[in-house]
Amino acid sequence: MIPIINNTMRVKQVNVELVKTALKALTFGTKLTIANATGLSVATCGNILNELLERGEVIEADLEQPNGGRPARRFMYNANYSYIACIYVSNEGGIYRTIHVVTNLAGEIIEENSIEVEVINYEVIDSLIGQLICSYENIKAIGIGIPGVIHRGVIGPGDIKELVDIPLATRLKAKYDLQVTVENDMNLISYGFYKRQNYDEDKTIAVVIFPQDNCSGAGIIVDGHIIRGYTNFAGEVSYLPFDHLREEQIMQINHADVYFPLIVKTIVSIIAVINPETIVVTGGLIRADMMMDISNSCETLIPHAHMPQIIIQENMQSDYIHGLVSITLESLTCDIQLIEKRV
């Protein structure tokens, strides 16, 4: 009997998530409109709505006013039922910062702040999370952006040496019993840029960064999905077989005659491998007046018909935040999606 009970519970979880997703997409929903959107029966939707209404995750709006007949009850999703906390950390020229936002379930920012700190380690991140949870007791998920590769939950070498070899998500999940997502910064920036475009269909894009004091990196979206690779190493473009090793690349940053060809070779390599529609170029080494030179240099190697749109964007903080918020909100439903696949 246990497998049958478990399967019934899983089906109910999937159905609840379907109703919540439908309500989030609608300004208001009646039992009938939600049933049509989910494929569930009106009776099932009614039972789920009553449960969500009782715990405050759904609120009741004014009655629908039909042309004759009995008015239908209308429901809307309560975006402030719970919050998420998103944090990303940076080391720019030896200056350490934590940037955090708290949002509701619609992604609307409740609080945003940037703090300069002496060092960034596990204790600093843990302390910040503790403070946010004290301020907002209904935080249900945490998202963290890290400038480094995260392989099997452990942070690899990156801009912040104090976080190397730390299983950040595992430790924080164990302490706070919340959904915790730790993701590479370039993956989040590219995903945030992608989501902000509101494409009508899945696209392939890349965001490439050329910082002033570090090696280049990239975030890659193929057909709407972040490409992480087998060990989350995808996008580490500074390891491409250039004439200069990574350490030499950093040493040659101020020499335009050396570094500009590296920029072009990096972009050309990405074009040849994933054939993106758009490449966004950013970072301290990039200026707006470089776009024509970059495009023309790339076209000496790539046929014009296969050239993507190249965009230079100086500040991508809003994209970073948007990507981190999006990934964290999605983490709240990923377990349900796995259940749905099994069912």
C-alpha cells in the first residue's frame, strides 16, 4: 500500500503546482479558467484552491460579474506569501563586496543592498543569510552567485580564494533547512540577460566578459537553457588554446596589440561552436567604441551570414540580479518537476 500512497501524494503535489503556476500567469482565475489552463477537473481545482486559500498562498478577489447567472469566485496568487533571498559576492581589484536582494514570489524586490567587507568566506555569507532570515521569517529559498566553477557542490578556484573547496550549498541547507542554489556568476548574468529579452521562442546567446584584472569568462545559453557542461566547466574560455597561457593573459591585459586579438579569437570560437544569435561583450577592457572593430575583425574569419548580433554592455548588474532571482524562484518548483517526470 505504501507505493500507492506515495504515488497519490506525488500526483497531488504536481496538481497543486499546476494550479499555482496557472494562477501566477493569470491576473485573476476562477475554478473554470484554472481547470481549462491546467487540464484538471473543476472539482480538483476547487479543492486545491480552498487549501491554498486556507494557508494564505492564494487570496480571493472580487466576484466575477457575468451577464446573468451566479457570479463566480475569483482567486489570485499571493506573491507575498513567502520571499527569497539572493546574494552574490565579488572581488574587484581587491575590494570585496556582498550584494543582496530579497524578493517576493513575483520577483519584485523588497530589499536591496551592497556591502563592502574585509573578506568573503563562509562565515560572512552565513551571517548575512542569518540576518536576512531574522528580518524576513518567511524566506523559503536562497540563491548565491559565485565567481568560480562549482563542481559537485564544491567551489573551485576563482576570484575569492576563501571560498575554494567549500561545499557552500550543502552546509547552508543543513543549517537552515531551505532550498539553496549556488551558481556561477557568468551563468547567472547570461540567464538574466536572456530572461529580460522576453523572447517569443528559444534562442541561443552568449555573454563574454573581459575584466581588467582577471581572465575572460562566458555564460552560454543554448535553446533557452544554461550550458554548464559535464563538470560545470563550460564557458571557461580563457582555457582556449591561445598563444598565451592564462597567467600571461593577465600580464598582457594592458597591451592592446596582444589582448585585442584574444578578444576576437574568443568571440570567433564561441560563434563557431554554438552559432549564437547574440553575443553580449562586457568587462573593464571593453569600450563602446570597440564594437565596430570587434565585428569587422570577426568577419575576417566568420562568414557574414553566420555572424551574430554583437552588443557591448558596460554594466550587467541588473542582469546578474535578474538571473539570480529567476534561478532561485525556479528552484522552488524544480522538485515538483522531477516528481512530475516520475509520475
